[in-house]
Amino acid sequence: DGGITQSPKYLFRKEGQNVTLSCEQNLNHDAMYWYRQDPGQGLRLIYYSQIVNDFQKGDIAEGYSVSREKKESFPLTVTSAQKNPTAFYLCASSIPSPGSTFFGQGTRLTVV
Amino acid sequence: DAKTTQPNSMESNEEEPVHLPCNHSTISGTDYIHWYRQLPSQGPEYVIHGLTSNVNNRMASLAIAEDRKSSTLILHRATLRDAAVYYCILIPPGTYKYIFGTGTRLKVLA
């Protein structure tokens, strides 16, 4: 089945630790994205990548880092510099508009 | 980036049609109008998109105003499984950057 796989679904970390969220797609899409969603809120763009070895900051990139070494993979690292890391994180991929965007099922990160 | 305005929430009775409005008065001539929906604790899923003409697919219909400053997503017969947050988004052609607002939370009453 083609799609986007995020793992794990739930993740718990202690404050001050870096944590990496996985995102893999087998849709052969060039573009990949990371969004953050807080309870009752819309999606906010963290980083996006249009092509391998290139990525751009979104609206809330501070405290996060990404890499895009392979077309299929776009991992997100939540660093200790992120002040409020507890959130629902969504990975997505797409072809250029007007094509649709496909989302993973999300990773719920809780930092205690 | 062009903005969209949607009501925060709407209610509908099961098996009745639902019309979800979206205002986008600053839309440019080449922006596509996309709709996505997000079920609880899941990632958003694509619903429909259009440019100028009305569009239909198996999930919904999209009615676009003649001046393109507004659009309406139409669910022909709402079911309990349609309860979700619906997002209206404007996408310039060839762009990769999608900007999601807070959407409309649809509640379907049995």
C-alpha cells in the first residue's frame, strides 16, 4: 500500500532530551512537510522540503531540525531548545499544486 | 499568502446535506481551492479541490462563486463518520507550501 508512515504513534520523553520522529513515504513525492498541532488548534508548518538535500523553515522552526538525505525519508528532531514540545506532530508529502497532500497518522509526543 | 475565513463550528443532522462555507476574498486568479478534513486523532485527508468550475467526487461537491471570493463544500448526506474538522486552503499553482487555518468543526447529530 502506498502512503506515509510515521512512527511511533505515541512517544514519551523527559524534558531536556532530544527526540527524533520518523517519517517515511513510498509515494515517490518530491515534497515532504512537518506540521505541529496543539489541542483545538490548526496545523502549523515547522519545516518543508521540496527536494533531497534541501529544506526550508516554516512558521515555527525554532527548536526543531530536519534532514532529507533520501527522497523517502524526512525525520524531525525535537531538540531541548523547543520550549513546549508536547504536541501532535504530522508528516505529509505531496506533488506540486494542484495535486493533493497525503498525511501520516501522526505522532503524539509528550514531554514530562 | 491568501487567507481563508471559516466558521469555527457547525452542526448538522444525520442524512441531511451540509454546506460548509469558506471566504477567500484575497484569492489570486491562479490559486487553487483545496478542502481537507481531519478526523479525531488522525492526520488530515484530502477531500476535493477546484479552480473555477464546480467539482464533484465521491466524497463531496465543491461550489465556487463566480468571483471566486468564496466557496462551499457540500456533503450531500451527512453521516456520523463525517464529523471532523474541515479545512479550506488556497494553493498557488506549483507551490509546495500549504498553510492550514483552524477550520470548521462539524458535528453530526444522530
